[in-house]
Amino acid sequence: MAASFLSRAASNGNQKTYTISVWVKSTVNYGYRVIVGSDMSNDAQNHATLAIDGDNLKFYQLTGNDWGTLQVSTRLLRDSNSWYHIVARVDTTQSTAANRVRLYINNEQVLVFNNNNIPDQNENTAMFRYPTVVGARRITSPDYRWSGYMAHLHICEGQSYEPTKFGQYDSTTGEWKPILSPTSVSYGDNGAFLKFENASALGTDSSGQGHTFTVHGDMKQSISTTSNNFNTINYNEAFSVGLASATKYGGTSWKDAYSGYDGPKGATGNLGMASGKWYYEMKYISPSMYSSFGISKANTLAVSKMINTQYRSPAIQGNDGDGFMCQVGSNSVLIQRGDNTEVQWLSNSSDGNSGIQVATNGQICMCAFDLDAGKIWWGINGTWNTVPGSTTATSSSDIASGNNAHKTWTPNGKFFRSGHSEYNRFGNAAEQLLNFGEGRFGTTAVASGNADSAGEGVFEYAPPTGFLAICTKNIKNTG
């Protein structure tokens, strides 16, 4: 989470030879985000940092305020859904300059750099000179905080290890994956192995050295792993005037933070499905404005309009069938479709639906959609909306049976993703906190613990039978 980091005191140990290995998934592509470094609070002229800067992997160390090391990869880390295995292998005792600092991404050594300053032989890099910080550059007034996910962080003092010490190729899929329990790893006096597996003690060291880190802030454990990713906002297909504050909480929040009138701004989820039945939840956080949520077809006019112009949402700037959004909040409930027309107001007395509840601040909305049959449903606070234009009630069992759909269309085997839009009027932008199965809205855990039909995810309300959390494990098996 954006306000969280970890730290541990260091003993001024071996600053010439060490390895950092970590799996990360970044949920933003702007700014400077620290993975691991020495505490800059103590000495701004002598410190070391491994980070992602914009889309680029970066490792640097200052010695007497001069660049002892500055390596910035030209490879762009732009996949907002992928876990990257990052390894920094440092050994300044090497006589060959190119071997003193070696960076790797998914077992491939970085060989082309925007900047490539190499340390002198036997130069100290300032790592372990001061406390080690994970996820921020400073302990005092922490800045440049990490935004995203981390898993299996190894900090090995006194050793220069290859990535194959910590990762391996899957014999069936060829995928690069972590070795969960690497053997013959030495961590030294300042090293640690952080698995982040204990939700109440995320700084626990599993190296056997007892080098526990202190947790700062409201850090949360995620159930997303390198083998089962849950959906998050795709920052590559998002538009907001105030993009820097548009998504947070590990990519599970969407808000257009612009202070003026700019109309709706949209985003889509990372994961796409071409078949199957799917479910997710949205908590409406409102200053009396609108949130829209639903689905958006990949590679459509809707998404193109969202990215390249200042207009609308990922579902209501395309053609009919490109997506469907339910607008909730303020004083109305409205379904809109891809050709930018209104399917049905759900809260007008003239439609006989005046009893439909409008979402209010803090209420939880639901979306269920069937990509095999081309049907979608929405609800608020555990109650599914009535069928548009009628007083026909919809229940969870109706949805499981495919009855009383709020909108039908022909998916034609196309890929669809979750779609999200916020309407900003003079700074009054609502925010949607999204739960795709992680079991939280922002940093607040759901009050209930309902899994989907496959046993995946944690939801406030039970998904209709047969409807699944949007995660890679379910997609592999279904969508």
C-alpha cells in the first residue's frame, strides 16, 4: 500500500558484495518507486537504492554525493498485470568492470542502459551502511514509496548470486517462476528472506537469521501471487486528468482527482475473459457524484476514445455491444451501453422502478456477467436490481439460472474486461474501491468471507452460483 514500508537497522556490513532478489508487480507507471535501499534519512550523500523509475529499472549509489553507480535500464516494465523477477547482483571486488553490478529481469541480464556508471573496483556502495528500507527511500518523512505488490524478497549480504538461485523455468509451460524454498543461500549479518506470508507480521524473516523488519503504516497482505493474479486497474488503458492520484491500494481504486469540470474518466481491468461467468464488487465512496462500473470489450472504439481523448468511460464511447456500465450515485441509477445511449433509467417512477435504491456513500455494489450467454446484472448492498422497465425482481438464484438479465447482447467470443468510470464536476469526483476477490475495499477488510464457486476470492456478498472471481487461476480453467 502507498503509505507503507519496512525497515531494519544495519551493522555497517559488507557494502561491496551482496544480492537483492525480489518479485514485484507495479500498479502505476509514474514517479520513482523504491524497492530496496539504504536509509537516505541518515546521509543524503552516501546511500544505495534499487527502484523502478517511471517504466525503467534503476540501481544507483552515491559516494560523497557522486554517482558511484547509476544504471538505468532501457527495457520498459509496462505490463501492469505481470510479476517481474528483479535481481541486483553486486560485487565491486571484480576486476572486470561490467561484472561489478549486474541487473536481471526474469533471468535476462540487462545489457543496454540509458545510464551506465560502473563503480570502481573495491568501492563501497553504501548498502548496509545505514538501516535497510523496503518500499521507501527514507524512514524519516518517507518518500518515493513503492506502489504495488512484492513477494519473496531475498537480501543476501556477502554473496553474488545468479537469478537461478531464486527462480526456475516451469518444465511444462516454460514460465519463469520462483523457487519457493531456495537451498544453500547465505544471508549474512544484514540479510533476510521476507516471504510476507504472515498477515499479522509481514516483516518476519524466514532466512533463519532472525532479522525481522519493522512494519510502518497500514501494510496489507495480498492473496495475489505469481501463480494466481487477481484483477487490478490497467494503468496503460486509463485516462484521468489527475492520473497520479487516480489509482491506489494496489490498483483496486479508481478516482479522477482533477479539481475542475472534466466529465467522466475511465479505466479498465487488466484481465480479459472470452467466456465464463464472472463477479466483482465496488464500494461507492461519494461526494454526491456518479460512479459507473460494468464491462468493456477489449480493443474497441470505447477504449480508444478513453485513452486518446478527454471523454467518457471505457463502455459508453463505442458501439452497442462494446460494453455496458451501470451508473450509480447522486439521485439516479442508469444503465448505459457502448453506443453512448441510455438503456434504462432504473430509478424513475415513470418506469415503475421508483423503489430501486440509489447507492449512497459506503454502500457496496455488485456486478455479475455471463460471457457465454451475453447477460449482465447489477445490484446494491446485497440486493440485485429489478429488470429494467419492470418491477420483476432479480435474485441470486435467478442469475445462476440465467434469468431476468438487466442487459443481453451477443459476445461473439470477444474478450471483455471490467470497466470503471468516475464523473467529476468541479472537483466532486466519487471514488470506487474495487474488490475482485482480494477481500478488501481499500485497506478495509470485507465484513463477510464469501468465496466463489471454485473456492477463490473473498467477497462481501456470495457470488451467484457458477460466477467466479476475476483471477488468472479461474481464467485458465474457464475463461
